[in-house]
Amino acid sequence: MTLHHVSFGDGVPVLSLHGWTPDHRLMSGCLEPIFADLPGYRRLYPDLPGMGRSPAGAIDSSDGIMAEVRAFVDDHIGTEPFLLIGESYGGYLARGLVAERPEQILGLGLICPIGTALMHADRTVPEHVVLRSEPGVVESLAEGEDFTDLAVVQTAAALAAYRADVAPGLAAADVEALERIQKNWALSIAPESGPVYRRPTLIVCGRQDSVTGYEDQYALLPHYPRATYAVLDVAGHNLQLEQPALFGALIREWLLRASES
């Protein structure tokens, strides 16, 4: 299988893995504005199997998805050192990849990642709340748009970013395949099963994230002694859309730390 992907720039590879159900636009939409004035990075944004334009084929587990991620790295990065970013479920995969290839990965960035509890029913999460809104935004939604399900910030700017970066992937997902895969969601090689990862890490969570929360990630810190752990207020599971300035500052600072190590 060949994963559909887009890439930009030249230099140190940066592999970005999106979360469950959306596609590569979830990552490229929030990261490309940051890299616009940061030369020297080759950004790679694949669609995971069953999502975006990458078919699921016969894959029926996260192990199958991870096998395709490994193949993608081998085909497009090879043995070259690279930076790794993962969002939500993509963060779970990224942590698993670090367990397998700690020496090759120069730095790990985690955005609203799944924490110590894989299944949603086992996670520690707050109730969904709305903390910032603008008149007319909710009223402007088309029938079936699920923007308000997770949005803590319900502004025109957040809605526009959601429509550009999140909604297209949700619409393209192979729901039947994802339901099949989720029955075998745990990786055989568990994240944090390898040695302590001592390279620059960023773990950024939303204080109001009702999907992955912010508490289960704190327990990860002993395994990542070079981690910045940031919990942003007025931010839910779409943190990168709701606090773009803070998000950008944290990503830039992580890139700086990784370039120095």
C-alpha cells in the first residue's frame, strides 16, 4: 500500500501524523503557517489508512496502520534522522514509533495526544464547555455540521479553520474500515515500552479537551525527561484552531530545542 501524502520544503524531515478520522489537512493546516518562515525542513503529511485518500485495504488493527507508517518512513525518509509530530491518535502512533526508533527520531511533538488510557471510556476528561463565542457563528452552520460537538472556541475564525482542516477529512473517512480497525486498537508494541526517550519533546493539551483530556498525559512525563508539558486554557481537542498563537509559539520553541540537541 502507498499512503497518499503531501510534502513541502527541503531539509530535515518532519513527519506529521493526524488523528482518528480526519486526514493530513488537520496537520498541514495548522503547521504550514508556522513553517512558512522556518526554512530547512521537509514536511511530510500522509493520510493514514482508511482516512483521507489512503485506502484501508484489509487492515484490521492499529498494528496494521503502524506497519504502513513504518513503510512510509522507509520509503520517504529511509535511515535519515527526522522530527515526529502526532495529534490525538496520531500521537499514540508517534509514541509507538519512538519506542521502535528512538535513535532516528530527533524530537517528538504531541498535540492533544491520547494519554495513558487508550479507550475513551477509560480516560479522565472534563465535560464539554464553550468559553468563547461570537454572535451568528452557530446560526451559520449548515445542517449536519458537527463543529459545536467539540468546539470550546466558537468564533468565525475557528469555524473557518475547522471547515478547511478538519471537516473534509471527516467526510472522506472510510467509517466501516475504521470501525473494524478500532476493534483491535491497541498496538502490540506499546508506547513507552522502550527506553526513556531523552530528546526534546512537546506535549500540549487543552484544559477543556473533552476527548483526550489533559490529566492522563501527565503520567507520561517520566518517560520523556526533555518534555515541555503545556496545558492551555480556552482550548479543547481542536487546540491548534482555538489557540493558534500559543500553539505556534510552542511548536517553534520545540523546533529550536530539537535543532540544538
